[in-house]
Amino acid sequence: MHSESLQHEEALEAAIRKAVCQFQLEFMAGSFAERIRVLVAPDMIVARSRGALPAAEQQLIRTEEGRTLVKQLYRTLFAQQSRILANKVAALTGMAVTEC
């Protein structure tokens, strides 16, 4: 029984990673992370992305002003489109997403 549960969790993590990657490509300025880590807990899912910035934005973040601009861009994009990702995660898990 434990093995089936672990396989289900791993499959869910993989499906969420794929959804996050697709979301980033479609709605977050066409970039995607080098690494997406997904952790599934009984009442929470955490997804973290690393290395998602294109070369031009990596240059920009070398200054405080550039870092602020890039953060503002991605926060705005995510705020406008996050319900799409939330709906996909809800479909995968069968549970409502309360915060994104």
C-alpha cells in the first residue's frame, strides 16, 4: 500500500512540474526554469523554480534597479495569470487551490 501511495505522489509531483513549466513558457514571458522542485504534503503543495531568467534579464539583475524591474515584471505577470496555474493544479489534485 505504501508503495502505491509513493508512486501516486511521485506521479502527482511530475504532473505539477510539467504544469508549472508549461505555465512559465506560456504566461511568464516565454522563459522556463532549469529546475522545478515540487513538494507535496497532505494539505500543501510547494513549487520552486530556479534558473528561469533569460540572458538579458540576468544582465539586468546585476544592478538594484534592474533587479527591482525584473521582480516587478514577474510579479505582475504571475498576479495576472496565476488562476490558470491554480486551475490546472486543482484539476490534477482534485482539490481547490486557496492561494497561489
